[in-house]
Amino acid sequence: MEEEYVILAQYPHYRIYRDGRVVREMYTRMHQDKKIMLAEKEIKQHVGRNGYPALCVRNTQDKVVKVYTHRLVYEAYYGRIPEGMEVDHCTGDRTDLSCLRLVNHQENCRNPVTIERYKKSNARDQGKYDKDRLVNAMSKEYEDNVIRIYLEMSKGGTKPVKIMVFMAQAHINFYRAKRIVKAYVNEHN
């Protein structure tokens, strides 16, 4: 029995199977109003650093484009992916194409398997993240510490500060640093 496959309009030379296999059909020119197929070739997939299988295919403009396998299978079997939506693996296994669903980014991040994956890869688990820093980020002591670092680096406010070095040393982003320092300068002038 022949396996079921779908051919998408944007990739007309490719047969897409439900298990994620993609086969390119190679034809000769038309002969008496019939296409004669010369060969078929399964497209080799590679797994990127992000863990998602992907492959390169030619679109209708004959441009080679990288396509994630799960997105290709979803479009082939369930329909177009609307703007702002993502294809989620219900099982959390990025290579498993048997359980795909369409979700927004927030819902995709709430997937329990995704949450566990982020916890394992988070710098907090590698000892590079100060757990209390998140709690203390809004405290007066935190702002005082930022001001102390600013005054040390600027020699009492008389010397300009290299902002990137200051941000790294104070563990703060640009806008928050600007707000804290501006408030301090306004208060003491």
C-alpha cells in the first residue's frame, strides 16, 4: 500500500510524509502532455543547535530555503500557520511529529517539558546566576549598590563612566541604570 503524502503549493517538487520524510521528485520535460519522472530523492535532514530537524528545499521562485520539518509537516497536514502563531510539540520532543499543535508564544513557553528544559539550561543551575538578585532588584539596597558602583567608577561624579563596563559591573541594563543614576544626580544637585 502506498503511503499518504502531501505536496504543498509553495514547494511543488516535494512530497511531504506525515513522519517528516521529504522526497524530491525529479522530472524530465513534458512529453506528449505528460511529465515523466526520472528519479526521486529523499532530502537529508539535519538537527540544528536548537534541536529542531530542518532541511533545505527549493520554493516556487527556485530559491533554496531552510525549513523546519515540524512546520512543514504542520502546513501539509493541518493548514497554514497564521502570523504570530507557533507549532508546539505536545510531547516536548522536538523530533516527534506525531503530536503537533498551533499555539501562541506564551502558550508554547508554558509547555511543561519546555519549562523543564529551560530550567536545566538556565544559568541559575550552572552557578552563574545569583538567585537573590532577582528578589533584590527592586530594593533600595540594590539601587544604593548601583549608585556606589557609579560613584567609584566616576571618581565621585567628576569623571565620565564607560557605560558598558558600568552595566556589567552593576548587573543592570541600560535603561534601569540611566533611571537610577539620573534620579541620584537630580537629587544631589
